[in-house]
Amino acid sequence: MIMERLKSITIIFLLAAGLIASAAQVKPASVLLQEGLYAEEIEGNLDAAIKVYERVLKDFPENRPVAAKALLHIGLCYEKLGKQEAQKAYQRLIEEYADQLEFVKDARKRLASLVAVSKDLGLAAGAVSGAGITIKKIDIDEIGKFHQARLSPDGTKMLYMHKQEKKPHYSIQVMDLSSGKSQTLVEGIDFGTMNIFEWSPDGKKVVYRHQKDGLCVIDSGGGKPEVLWSHPDPNTTMFPLDWSLDGLHILAVVTNKVDATSRLVSLPAKGGEPHTIVSGKARELGELTGFSPDGKYVVGQKAKDIYVWPIEGGKEIRVTNHPAKDQSPFWSPDGKYIVFVSDRAKTEDLWAIPMNGPNPAGAPVCIRRDLGKNTLVSDLTPGGKLTLLVFGSGGTPDDLFVIPVDLATGEAQGDLRPFAKYPTQHFMPRWSPDGTRIAYTSRKGNFGFPRLFISSGTEKEDLEIPVGDQYVVNVEWSRDGKHLIFPSILRPDGHPGIFRISLESHQIEPLHLGERQGIGFKGAFINLRWLSKAGKFMFEKFVGENERELYTMDKEGKNIQLVAEKFSTDYWTWPSPDGRHVAYRNGQNLELLSLENKTSVTLVQFPEGKQVKGVAWSPDGNNVAWNDGKKLTVFLVSEGSPQTLVESDDSHQISDMGWNQPWAPDGKKIAYVLRESSEGSEVKAELWIVPATGGTPKKIAGAPSSHPGIGGVTWHSNGDMIFVTGSPGKGKKIWYEHWVMENFLPKSTASK
């Protein structure tokens, strides 16, 4: 009897425990809904949010307020993605949750807005992505040499930059697109990274930036330029952004390099003082800004959203409010829409938001999915022609390759193969302390700041570590492998620093903050290195034109110490692993600075036109190697004597070593790349190894056919792998393409 009662109690207990465990696994409806809202509104991961909302509908159909809200947000997510399923979600909400009056009201508004926008676009309801759009390339080589070009208002001419070998190097040219003939408009122009010229709305004049004279205006057919406005402070620069449709005003941005602030100003086109519209941090205001068709407002980007500012002053109007980055806004010629680019759907897409004067009149609608990598919207003509700039480097993207080797013999144990499944396009890769993962910065073929990635070579894609608006210069690992440490420049607050980001929480904390950055990156920190023998980090600070200071920092990111005051160099330095010496380039010389007695000696003086192609220290810090393209030389620091290990013939060159580690971990061998360099030859690169004390070099591998231009040799810390950077090789070049998109704007319903 007792045993039967014990069995019953046990069964009841197990059942109860199972029920408790099951209940613990089911999240409350409100918690699940919040997860969806977080994915949608904070992370901007719309696909993930939709899945969470669909789970709410499936698991909690009886909780009608929560289910109705989830269904509404399913519609909102699909709407942001430009998909027809948005209308279906709103319609379902109206039909199945009629008792949820608040949500039904919102669904009706959204549904009405979608139908109105689709009708105005001249498209079937919901089909607002891509139909009727035409894209044509301006296929003229001369225009493709620079990123700066502007299509005339009537679409028949092109303003563009031209470079020639003789001085003055840069000029502004005007090309007739029908004939392909050009004429020089302005000689001796200063080449910049922002907009430097804009057409007047009638195409008869051009406003341009001249570094010496400020903003100038010239007839588009040529003639004598007139100075529109200049600033007496040499630390202040200005760029033209737009010309009002009535031809009376010019929009420009004025930037103070010292305090890193900018202001948008409107200037009379016939001369006069500028009127400030809005001001803020230099990196907070976007570069593409334009007048409304009636000339009363300006549309632009602030931080990650689109704003409208009244010309004559007044409250700013926020047009978009989304976790993603909305940028490159333009007003449609009829003033009914603002067109902009957004990555809210994880690709760079073209969106349109209906406007009622300066105020948004509905939700944004996607009108063109995936503009493509390295694509920027550059201008919108009064006739509705949108110009796109596409930047490329030709051929296959750079990638990281690995080859197994026998450390004892130096024999290859296979061929060079890609390290990861996707191209890394990396800069300064750094191995984790345990040797299993690699961290690096990369733009991944996109415009914008370098981003931070980690890979073990096995993931489907590299893991991106989010750093927001930080410009990550290079990256190193914390010694526990739980953080990445990096110097950051061009920060929104103007203060450079050394930062640490947690790989678990992605929380960023400053380890060392500098003063506000000055002209020419003065005050910025670069070139963070972990010095293995010294057990500390070292980094550089810009203190003047071609002047640096060196600092060390302990492994915890503390105890910052100045170890070398002002010294001259125009390149990054190469510190020794023991922290006792630093090699650096000073003009044509390669210098060696002792951090113990603060004296420098010249290692080698290169003839005019030649410079060091890379420097690398032995693991013990006793030897430093460099090459000039023809000779690979090792210098024994204690004895002060150089030894040439390899000398190439006239048809070959030794590739640069950059910031990598070509020495084997035991210090006995150096890996290097020998490239074919004879005139007109195809690139043929080979990986070689030479004894560090001298001896016969040994070829261990040829470059992959897909990436014949290998270089940047790095030996893994365990000694059984060598990594190289592979590039398309000699044929790789920078190019720019200019495209014109038409028939993407909403159709005007105004009377003809």
C-alpha cells in the first residue's frame, strides 16, 4: 500500500514537474510581442520580427489585443520591405479583429495609403518595386575616371573632373553627351571628396568650389569666373550642394575643421552673405542636401534619418524615424515625394515617402530593391533623372588564402586555398590568442567606413561586430579573447580614442580618449599593435603634419605611457615585439628609433623614386627585415649589420610585407612573394621561403589562378600554416560608372 502511494506521489510529482517545465518554456504573449518589436524597431531585422509576430498569432489567438497588434506590425514590416503581403495583413486585421478598434483604425489608414501610393505610381496595388524603371549607363571612359560628375538639367551634358600629368593637374570639363566632345571650363581646380560643382536650373551657369577663392560661378559655356563668396579663415571649407529651381539661391555646406562643425547655408546666386539654415556636428549632417521645388525648405540627412528644415527658420521636421540608415534624400520635381536610400531591408534600396508640403503624408514605400554594392545616389535633375555612381576595383575581390606547411622542413602540405567561404577583402588581419579566429576590418565592397569582422573560416558568412558610426582604423584582440580593441577616428563627437568592444554584449567602452580632433587628423590614434614579448600594446598619435608620438598601454587597457615624443614620418611605424625599438620611414630613409635612449639611426637610404616596401620584425625582436622590391634584407640590431637574403632579377620583384608577420614562429625562416614584373607580362606570383640566416630560397606554391596577385604574407602562430592576401593582380584598377535612372518617380496628377 505504501509502495503504491509512493508510486502515485512520484507520478504526480513528475507530471507536475513536466507541466512546470513546459510552462516555463512558453513565453507570455506580451514578452513575445516585445521581442518582435525589438527586432523590428531596434535591430531593424524585419524578417526576424515577422517570424516572432507570426508565432504570437499562432500561440495566442485568444489574446486578441496582442494578436491584433502583432498582425498590424506584420503589415508594417512587409510595407517597409516593399512587399504586397502588407495589404493582406492589414485586410486580415480588419476582417478578423473588427473588435480591436484602435488597431483596425490604423490598418485602414495604412491600407488606404498603400492603395493611394500604388495608384499614384501608376502600378498595380502593392507592386511598387521596379516596374517601368529604366537604368542606362553613361558609357564614356573619360567620365569614368572620377567619382565627381553632374548631369545637366536637360540631360544633354556632363560636368566632370579631369586629371592631366602636367600642372595644373585638375580641371572641370563639360562634355556634350551626344558628340562626346569636351571643353575645359575651369583650370587648376582643387580636387576634393565632396561635391565641388552644381548646375544652375537652366543649365547656363555652374557654381563650383575653389580652395583659394571659395565658391565661384561661371557660365557653362566658358568665360571669366566670379567669386560668389569666400571665407577668410583657411580652416573653413565650403562646398555647393544645390541650386534653387527659381535660380535665385545656392545651397552650400560650410565646415570648420578645427571644431568639426558644419552649417547648411543659403547664398544669393548673384552674391551676398550666406544665411544659416541649420548647424551641427560635421559628421552628423549628410553630404547630399537639396531645396524643395518651391525653394522654401531644405531636405537632408541628420544622423541616420531624413529631416526637413525651413529656409527662413522654424522647427525642423523629422521625415523618417527608423533604426536603419536613411540617406541621400531628394525632393521629386513636383514636390509630392521625397526619394531616399535606406538599408532598412538589409540591402541598399530606393524609397519614396509621400509629402504634403514639408510634412510626411504617409509611410515610405520601396520603389527599387537592391541598388547594388558600391552604389551611391549622386543627383536628381529637375526633369526627374536620378544619377547613380558605382565604384569598382575591377576583377575578383581580394581574399585571404591559406596553405599548410611543415615548419621543420618548410615543405607545403597542399595548395593555397580560400580561408573562408566568402571573400574577406580584409585589412590587417589579427589572430585570436588561441589561434582559432581572425579579426579584421573590411568595407566588403561597399562605400562607407570600414566594418569589423571575425571569422574562423568555417562560418557561412563572417560575423560582423557592430561598431555604429565609429571609423575603425585597425583591430587587435584582448588577451582573454573576449574583446576586440581598436583605435577610432572621425567619430561623431570629434574625439578620437582607443576602444574595447565585448564580443558577447557588443558593448563599447573607451580605454583612452583624446582631445577633439584637429586639422589633418591631428590628435587621432592609429596603428594599434600587440607587442608579444613586451606584453603590452603600442599605438601612434598624430601631433602635427607628418609628426607622431608613440604610446604604450598594458594588456588591460590601462597605464597609458608616452614612450616617444615628436618624430617625423609620413607612414605607419613598425614596433619590435619586445617594445625596445621602432622602425619608421622618414622621406627616403628607413630609420630605427631606440625607445630606451631615444636615438635614431638610418638603416638604409633609398634613391629618389624608391622606398621601403615593408618591414617585419623577428619574433624575438632582435632582427628586422625589409625589402625595396628587389632585395630582401635582414638587419641584426645588436651588431648593426645588414645581410641581403634574396635579390630578384630584372623581371621579378619582391612583394611588400605591409603590416604582416612573414617570420616563422621559431624565427628561423622568412616567407615572401616573388612576382613577375616584366613589361606587358601577366602577373605570376609565387610563395617562397628563405632561411633567416641566409641560404637557398625554396618555392612552395604558386598563386591561385583566380587571385594571381598574392602578397601580405603572415605565418600563423602555431607554425603549420601560412596566409597570404590574394588580389586580381596587375589588371586591377579603380573605376567609376555613372548611371541614369528614369521612370521611378510617382506620376504627377497635376493638370497639364
